Amino acid sequence: MKTSDIKKLIISSLDSGTDTGEYAGQLEKGGVTFSFSNDFRDQVLEKIFTAGIKLKRETEYLKNLNFVFRRIAISGVAAIIVLLISIFIMEGNISVNSFLGLKDSFDESIVCLLTGN
């Protein structure tokens, strides 16, 4: 059976009113055989379902990771804002000295305090 004949049979079998068993018989008469191994069905189903589960797990993992990142980022930004507001209220301005908790000191003394020299 030629490839064009097989294509015609496949296309004509797509009509809703046709009997597909008749076409399978014509294909077998033409020399086309349908032989699969015994566990073919199980292998195909296993591949389909494991791929779907893997994609679903990756999607859930990325969604959960995004949710956790947003929670941490929002709480981090809120903590920074609260820190800046508390420093501004206590010191009256926002500067490096107010961040370090130093009052009226020189830059050399900051280096001394940080390094221990």
C-alpha cells in the first residue's frame, strides 16, 4: 500500500459517520501491521504521567519559592523603614554616625572603633 493511499484512509477515517474498523481491515490487507510489545501501553502511560507530575512539581516549587521570597522581601523592607524612622526620631537626622550610634565623633575615631587600633 502506498503512502498516499494510507494518508487518504486516515483522512477519510476522521469523518464522524465512518466505521474505523473497516479502515483497519483495509490497512492490514495492504500489508500494514500493528504489533506492539506487551508492555507498550504501560510504558506510554508511565511516560505521560511522570512527565505531568514532574512539571507540576516544578511549577508548584517555583510558585512557593516566589511566595516565600515576596514575604521575606516585604518584611525586610518594612524592617529597614522602621529602623530608619527610629533612628530619625532618636537622633534628629539620618547619617553614618547615627547608624553606628556615635555622637559628635571624627571619621578617624570611627575607624579606630571598628578596627580596634
